[in-house]
Amino acid sequence: MTRFKSIAAVVMLVALFARSVFAQTVVIRDRFEVSYDGWTNSGDGVPVLNAVRGEGYNSGRAMMVSGRTLPKHGAASLKEFYIDDGEAYNYSVHVRHAGAEDETFNLTLQWQLPDGTFKSDDIASAVVKPNTWTALTASYTTPSGSFNPTFFITTNSNTDFYFDEFTATGRSAGSLGKAMAPANTPSDVGLQDIYAGHFRVGNILNGHTANNAGIQNMFRLEYNSATAENEHKPDATMTRSGSTNTNIRAQINTGAAAIMNFCEQNNIPMRGHVLAWHGQSPDWFFVEDINDQRARQSTSDGPRYRDIPVDEVPWASVDVMNSRLESYIENLFNLYEEQYPDLIFYAYDVVNEAAGGSGGLRAPGFDHQGAGGQAGSVAGASPWQAIYGENSIDWIRNAFVYARRHVPAHTRLFYNDYNEWHEPKRNWIAENILIPFHNDGILDGMGMQSHVSANPNDGWSGEDRHLAAMDYYANLGIEVQLTELDPSTHGGQYVDQQPGRYANIFNKAMEINARDVGKITAIVMWCPNDANTWLGSENSPSLHDGSNNRKPAYDAVAALVPQSEWGDGSNPTFESGNGGGTTEPNEWGWWFHDTFEDNAGGWQGRGDASVETSTEYSALGERSLAITGRTAEWHGAIITLPAGFVADTTYSFSVCALYTGGDATEEIKLTLEYTVEGETQWADIALVTAPQGQWVQLANPDFQIPSGATGLRIIVESPSNTTIPLYIDEMIGAVAGTGIAAPEGVLTESTSMKKLVGNNTVRPRIAVSGKTMNINSPAGNEMRIRLINIRGKTVANHTASGSARISLERIPAGRYFVQVRSVGVIHTTPIIVK
């Protein structure tokens, strides 16, 4: 569902045309009914913005500005995408205050010039009586060549005030420069569509590019993942103002607000980057007193703390830092929820770059790079290690525990690092962070920054090492995301090699996803185009040139997926047992459906057990998942639930199971493993006593996930026997109350499923003759029919009553599943189309 709130939909259409096509229309309309529409505070984090219901100009919500200590403090919003330089616009905003005296309001417009200087003008002013809505209006033209137009609302005192209905009318912004060349891919198809069945494809935005019309239009077309380049890092989201030594207040600056507003309006999920890091974090966050001025500069008491020996810095205690870290994470996500409630963070980097160059941890101290420290600071040093101890990873674990506690349940949690292909560093990260944290349910995956050369034979970041690292991390059974991919051509030396380097990375990701290991769930570039890259435009690392034209590297990546497998990037269909799939159930109410016809679907062995697909037994289709090597009752198959499953919510689960060997009957159990406050716990979903060699269904249509549960994982085990081989087939997780009929020949022993399905439910009869499929069900029963391929992608939908004849002429030859919903129950039957 796409949500347009603060801009009329016509603006988004007009913005697709060049400057010669224009309309006098409403280009901005911020009403604050859902989100904060890109507005934030101005004044070193001092004012507080709150959208208050019932206080609006036309009822509804208005934005309240409170806690001001200076008249210059107020509200601000960056509006570059909507406002063209050199064009006249009519502006209006309604303001009100509750002070005892008249108040003078100012609407100020600031812009930046090519030489980097800023200019501003008070474009509207009015004297406003107490408790009276008054409009500030102006017509204004920013100079040609200026950019970053930012609006400020202030008054002549410190009084609290409200504002609402900020509008701008005029010529619609939307210059694209040169149009994007269609190259070898249709101009209305983007990478997000091409890879919709495989993984997310994303890129970065910053406060400038988030408001650039050409980049915005390209982003809507190409990507279903966005990362803020710097605007979500600790130095941008922490503020001393209003914080205490144990409670750190969070903020959203104008750049972050612009990015989040764009993503929320266009239904683009975000990767958050980053919560805990030694770099781009304020020094005051780490010292004993956050208000100590020596954390920021030298004073009469002595030099600033980053310029003195590490052991002389008054570092905060471990207990204080734990409180600061948790409060910051909690406050930040409360702020996100309050201001942008419809924005989805599908993943978040919890900790960034904690490992040293060859493994181990960083040296203790401040990092002098980019900060000018000399004596007490060391390149790449970490204040975290100075506080927790040079060999302690406690702060890393705590960050993940706090994130799991306060971050939305659908948000996947990642460790992120660079030079991640270097074997000593790679192995240390896996052994000390990825494996133990994932086993404890507090980590979902590894973020591979992937700052590689376009030269595949580069001695440091060459193709062999990088692709091997992708394999290595995926083989841990976790999610893997390439988070900052930007293959540099090194001044143009490797332009010809760049397409192949990009293509081999994307191809390796698809190859990994076709195997029985962890999943590549996103590939995110770190350069929207060659004109916007931290590497410099001469290194041209992007898939698009500086005018947003698709490059040969783009064509190479797009050509890897046949058109028959393209999808809708706004509703990707890839699924991962490690949670990388969709955050909404499909039209049948199913969050996931594992049939094992293609691969293990993210399932792993638990304990000594191992899993692999098998053709020896099957309940549905030709394959099942074999669980062998068990040496204890609790050994079995395990999978992390997708992102949509959350605590205090009821779901329907079903799985078919079979055992061989052992006694005439054995117990088989479906279990939920979860974590509450760092403690692992278990809950029974379904338990059956199965006859040897007979497929049975374990099902519960009304299982509630316990309160506070995180790190949700499903287990199939046999508590009555330690060694019998198990087989499972057709595992389904669905919305509460969804009836899931067992395949034909499978015993249904779950009492709850008997009540739901009943003994009188007649299974639809399905037969394929040539290119025609015949479906028969009791007369009068409406049927919803879905044909899916072995990867779970829907290839046809039909509705019929009683019986149906469906042509398969356009369906390629292969194996499929027919799913029929009739009288509230879903039946699944395999077919082969020749």
C-alpha cells in the first residue's frame, strides 16, 4: 500500500516530466495527520516537536513546538525535491500560540549556494494574538543555482507554539536532467522487480539526495531498500540536550526527516545504520559526565579528553554505559514510531566495525581519524573497549540484547563490518559474534560492507576472496546482506571489468539462495549514481552514471534473471526461513510455505542433527526434508520464523512428519523456541503419537506466541526417541484460524485441527489432462484456486464454484502445487504440467 500524505498525488506524476512541462499546483501540503512530514526541531536539539491530536487548524493534528530556550529555536524542514531554484512559489502556514501576549512569528527560508555558503530570508512575518490561528503567507523565489531550501518557523520569544497546514503552490519541481536510458531493460522495470523473487535491492540516501528529483524518481523505480548514509549514525541521532547521565535522548535531524518522509510516502523499507559504533559517535557519550565541556573542546581545566592518554580519561562506568545504550535505543525507536509510524525498518545494523583488522577487538581510546586527536587518540581506536575492557565483547552483546528488546519484532538485527572477506577477521567475527549471538536469538545476520574493487583480480578485495566470504557467512545458516557495495573503477582503470564484477556478485547471491544454507536477503549499493559517492565521481562505482543513465554494469546485473521470473518489487515474493522474506502474509493468509521441492528453505539441523532434501519419502510432491544424525531427544530441525511473527499474537501452524525405525509408535512434537529477557524458553505447539512409517499432521490453528518473546524459532523433534530418523514436509505458518488440510494419505491427529476441518470436509478432486486442469468440489462450494511453482511464486489465480476447467496453455512445463480454498479450508495438491 503506497501512502501519499503531505504531497498531492498529482505532484508525483508531474515530477516525472522535465522542467519544460509544468503546472501551477499544490507541491507541498503538510498536515501531520499520519507522520511528521519531514519536519524536525531546530536549535541543537532543544525544542521538542509533538504532533498533537485535536489541536489542528481544521481539527485533526497540529505540530506543537515546546521546550524552547532561545527565540531562534523552532521547527525546520528540508524541501529540495518540491522547490526548484529560480522559480516563484506561494507559501502558507497556519500558526497559533497560547502565550499571554501577542507573538511575532517568522517563516524563514534558507538556501545554499554553489560556493558552500548559506543565505536566508524571513519571507513571511505576522503578529499573532493568543489562541488565534493566523496564516503566514509569502511569494518567494530562491536564486538560480541555489539548493537545499530549508524552512524554519520561529517566534520572538521562547513560548510554545503550534503550526499546521504548511503548503506551497507553483510550478511542480521535478527536473530529471537527461532521462534514464532504457538500455536492455524496459524503462518501467527496475532492479527491485527483476530480483523480487530473490532478495531486496537497495541504495543509500542522504539529506541532499533524498530531495533530488532525479534520484527520487530513480529510487522509486529501482529500489525496495534505502539506507541513510550518515543521518542515522549516533552523532546524528543522539543529543545532549534533555539527556541525563543515564538516559540519552534521541533526535531526528532535517536530513533524516527528509529521508524517512520520502521512504514512508513511497512505501520503501529501510535498513537502519547504525546503533553502536566507535566512529561518528559523540565523545560526551562515553565520559563520566555528559555535560563535561572537555569532551568537546579544551578548557581552562585542560585539553579535551581525546588529546590526553587513554588511562587519564574519566570514562563512564560499565553500568552507566549500559543504561545510556539501552535508553538511547529505546528512545530512538519510540521516536521513529511516534513520528513515522508507517515506515518499516526491515533491518538494522546494531553494531558496526567492532573487529580489528585481523580479528580481535579494537584498541581502547578515541579514534583520532577525522577528529584531530593526537596524543591520546589512536587511529581506529574504540571508546567502547576503553570502558568495557580491551578484550570484552560485553558491550556488543548488550547492544543486541537491548535492540532485540526495543526494536520492532519484524526488524532483523545485523552485525556490519568492512574487509569482511579477510580470513582472520572473517573467522573471528563468526566465532565470537555471529554464531553465539545467533544461537541465543539476538542476531539475525551479517552485513558485508563489500567495498571492493571493480578489478576481480585485485590483490586485496579480489573476486575469489569476496565470493568465498559470501559462501562462508551463508553457510553459518544466517541471513547475509551486502550493505555498502561500490566496486571502484580506480579512476577509470577498470571500467570494462565493472559489469562482470557486479554480475558475479549478484549471481553468487542467487546461487547461495538456491542451496540449503542461509540466505542473501539484500544487496545494497553505497552510491545512488556516479555523481554522489564518497569514493569520488572519477571512480564511478555506481550502476548509474551522474545523469542517472543505466550503465553496462546495470545491464549485466539485470540480464541475470529471465523475464519470466520478474515480479513486483513493492511486494517481493522471496522468502527465507531466516526472516528475509515479506513482512505481510500472502492472499491466502500464509506467512510462509516450505515444501522442500527446491531446497531446505532455511531449515537447519539442531544439535548433532543434519538436514537435507530427500526423495525417499514425501507427503506432498516429490521431496521432503530428512533429519538424520540425531543423538538426543531435542535434536531435530529448526528454523527462524519470518519477520511478521510477533509476541502476543495468535497464528496457525501445520507440518507433516514421518519417522522410520524405532518402536511401533513414537511421539513427534512441534515446538516454539524463543527468548525473554535473554533467557531461552520453549512452548509446545502440537504433539502427536505417530505410527511408524505413516505421515501425520501436527497442527494448531490458534497458537499464541508468549508475551515478550523474541528470537522466534520453530523446531520439529521427537522427545520419545533420540535416534530415529525424521522426515518433514509442507510446513506452513499462517494467520490465526487458517484451516490447513493435510495432504491426501496423511493422518490428522491434532484435536484442534479435527474441530476446525471436521470429518465432512470433502477434498477437491484435481486431475490434469494435457493442458487442462479439472477441479471438482461439492456443488455450491465457492473455490479460490491458486497455482504456484516450487519456489512458492503464484503463476495463476482463479475463482470457481463446484467445479472448474482451467487452461494451462500459458503455464511452462514443470512441477506445481494447486491450492484450493473451499469452505474455509485450504487443500494443496501437486501436479505436473508437461
